[in-house]
Amino acid sequence: MSETKRPSDSTLSIAILDDYASIAPQIFSSHPSLSGALKISSFPKTLDPSNATDHASLTTLLHPYQIISTMRERTPFPASLLENLPNLRLLLTTGMRNASLDLHAARDLGIDVVGTKNSATNYDSTTQQTWALILSLTNRIPAHDNDVKAASDWQAAGFTTPLAGLTFGALGLGKLGARAARIAVQAFGMTVLCWSANLTQSKADDAASAQGLPRGTFKVAGSKAELFASADVLSVHLVLSERTRGIVGRPELEAMKKSAFFINCARAGLVDEDALFAVLSRGLIKGAAMDVYWKEPLPKESRWRTTRWGCEGRSEVVMSPHMGYVNEATLRGWYEEQAERLGEWVKGEKVGNVLN
């Protein structure tokens, strides 16, 4: 942790960014170590510093603040923005990994970056969102819901897709991938095929055992191409990095069965946006469901919003607004931990969860 001189309590001010649910101000203001010690401002609209206008707006908006609370992977903090915030001394984020923060620049500028570890519920909620999207897509729930409410002909939206006996393809078999795969096996009687660059059958067997399943339940595909060609439901569960960025492209998507479904609750950057849009526009697979996007919030004029999916030969598409971790328990836990870390920082104590 960098050695920085903390301002006196009377001068402390915090800018809370991207708190769409508006729950953070109450948590910070009511914390015993912070009550009356902070000037709290909240700015829920996300701005993108890669845009020159937004960059200038962020610089002006955040210039007075010594402390910023941000939500992971919403407002980015590149070096160009951090360098224009001379008063910033503490940058709070959620989780222990945030690829949109330049940690090296923050360290060089004397800005402490601190995360949170309260993530136990996040894993379950992400898996829940993954399966909510899979079932919404395969059971055509949005279409049937619309038809019933519109008093359309009964069962006019078409057939559902039974999952028993189909292949669940897991691109990545970490904690989230393994949990999603276990549900595929135990709840729906699916077989599981998985792949990632360094995944071996021994590691897949260990993952199955950790989920209470027999070794051999999770089969490793011989290649990424085999995974995409074989899966009936292909779900993405990789961490976004320079190595994995764009790992799903046109060859992989065009290799999928016409009856297959593509699911992404991980990170949009793992997928070539133009390739996915083209495949879905041509109806080359049955459908896709997404919780993550290449720009968030998704612009109102985005082609993903304006295209009439499921019509004129296009694939079905189900979308949710990045809800994989957005539940009250998770968000409250994160902000409560941010407040705790801030309390340590204000009192000059050793601060936990320092990322830089």
C-alpha cells in the first residue's frame, strides 16, 4: 500500500459512481467510523472515458474528491483519467479484480486501490442468472409471456426445447462453469462437454468431484472446435484477459449446430460482437441469451435493442441488463465492506484488500 498523507476528516469527500440501485449513500453515512465525517455525492450515470466528451466530464466532475467508490467494470479508470484527478487518494472498487482500473498508474500517482472480498453470494447469483437465461431461451418464456398478455392464439409462440439428453458445453470450467455444469447434469439430465486452453481431463474430474459428481462426468473436448460443434447449449465461463479476448469468433459460432443455443453471462469481450451479430442475423443457430455487452449500459440506439430478433429468419435472442451479480445481498455486502475499508483508511489503520 502506498504511503499517502490522508486529508483531515473535515475535508473528506466521496463520489459514489454507478450505484444504479441508490443504496450506497445510506451505507456510507451510517457506518460508525464515517458518520458525519464525509461529504457524500452520488453520480449513478455511467460515463465512458474513452469518449473525449465523457473524459472531460469525468475529469471536471471528480476533480474535487479525495475518495471514489466505483462498481467493478462500470466506469473505467485509465491512466489518462487518474492523472487528471490530483485530489484522489483512495479508489474503492467491488470484488478483488477490476480490469477497467489501471492499478500501475494508480500506484505511481499515490492512489490506494481497495477491493472487497464479499463474493460468496455472487457465485450463486451468477449461476442462477445463467440458468434463468438458458431456460428463458429454451422454453421461449419471453415470447409465450408476450403472447398470453396480448391475448394471442394459445401456444402460438411455438415449441419449447427439452434439455434431457442434450450436451451442455462449458467454455471454461472454473467455479462458475462447474456449478452451471452440475445443474445441467443433476437437474436436466444433460451430458457435459468442456474446454479451455489448459483444461485436462484430470482437472475436469477434480471439478466434478468438487461438485459431488462422479469423476468422468465432465468430459474434456479434444479442441475448442469440437466443443462448439458438439454443444447443444454453449455457455461461456472464462475470465476476460488479453489471452481470452475474442476467443469466440466467427469460426466457432458458425461451427455450432443450427439447433444450438449460445449463452454468455461472463464478459462480452470474450466474444467477437460482429461475428455473433452476423450469425444471429442469419439465423445460423437457434438462439442466444446474453447478460453482458461490449458497451454498458447498452445504448438505446444499439442494434441489439432495435433488431427484431426471432423474425424474418433471425435467431431468438434473450437479453438481461448485466444482472448476474445484481442482487441486494451482494451489493449491500460489497458497499458495507467498502465502508469498512474506508473507515480503516480514515483512522490511519492498515487497510485490507489493497489491490496495488
